[in-house]
Amino acid sequence: MVARILIASLALEVAGCGSSRLAPALIRARSGPAAAQPIRRVVALGATCGSLDLHVVEPSSPSARPSPTSSSSPLEVLECGRDALAAADQAIRSALDFAGYGVIDAERVNAVAGRRREIEERHGILASRTTWTTGATFADATPAEQADILKALGAEGVLTTRVWIGAGTGFSARRSVSVQLRLATATDRTLVWARRCEIEVGIEQDPSAMQRAARCAAEGARPR
């Protein structure tokens, strides 16, 4: 009986030690063809995110249920919360501001894009102009419109951010959280640099982990 207790205690200790030893952050960085260009004023677009933590999608009706011969149920990729992405964006912009970049917020870019999306209606010799704002974001604009917007803002570069949340593994539900930053020129979107940071997390909540990975990815980025 005592031996069983000792074995069980030892197993718990080993599991506890293992769960506390998270892998160190893995940082990757590379320079692009436009690395030598002086880029200081950049537009930071909102982060996009995907999760590798798949879950079964419940059918909306009995007729939509998988057939008995089906080997699996449909799966859906979970997306990150909007507030968590906004917090990661803020962490990145703060780090780049501190490094010396002039960061233009995506909301300001979308506001400019909305003002520029105008529909001109002509009635005979009279013309009236109506502003169309529904869905008029920077991403919705055509490449030519985007180029005009970036020029109007005096932007020299465009920063895009991608976040990945890995699937949980093992009893501790460890998972990876990765943030990749990509800075490209505003004129032809040639790569200036790309930085990626991947961290391993245990009980840490995704919003906190995303902010930490975002700061990690932005560290070391310096304007020319």
C-alpha cells in the first residue's frame, strides 16, 4: 500500500515538473529584397487569426446528421476573439512605436478608405455624390485605391499580422501560439522583413498568450 502511494506521488511530481517546463520561445526573422529601403511610417493592418483546435460541428437539423456509414463528423476551425486580436494589435503597435516606427492605425486607414469610396450619380447635367461606407474598408478597396490611400497617408510600408493558435496536446493541454509580422513596401508590397515568434503555453489564456507572442515577434524590429 505504501509503495503504491509512493509511486502515485512520484508520478504526480513528474507530471507537475513536466507541466511547468514549457519550451522557450522560438523566434525566426528574415530580411526581404527591400530590406535596404528606409521605411519608417507604416500602416498596421488588423491581425487575422486561425486556430488548429478543431471541434465537432453540431448539425443544425436531424437531416444534416452524418450517416451511419460516415467515419467522422464535420469539423470547424475556431477563430480568435476580436478583443484578443485588438489587444495583440495594440501590443505590436506599442512595440514598433517604441522602436522608432511611425505607426498608422488600421482604424484610421479604414476611415480614409470609407471616405474615398464614393458613388457618383449623374442626372442629366447635374451631378450628386453619395458616400458609400458599408463594407468600405481598406481590405475591400481595389489595389489602385489602396495605393492612393497609402500615398495620401504618407505611408512607406504596410504591416500585416497573422496569429495561429495550436491544438492542445496531452493532459496539460499545452499548445503553441504563434504571431508572424510581415512588413512590405507600400508601393509594390515587396518584403522588407518578416518576424515570427512561437511560444508554448499551458494554463495561460489565449488573449494573454497572444499579446506575449506579439510583443516577442515585434522585439528587435528597427526602422532604417
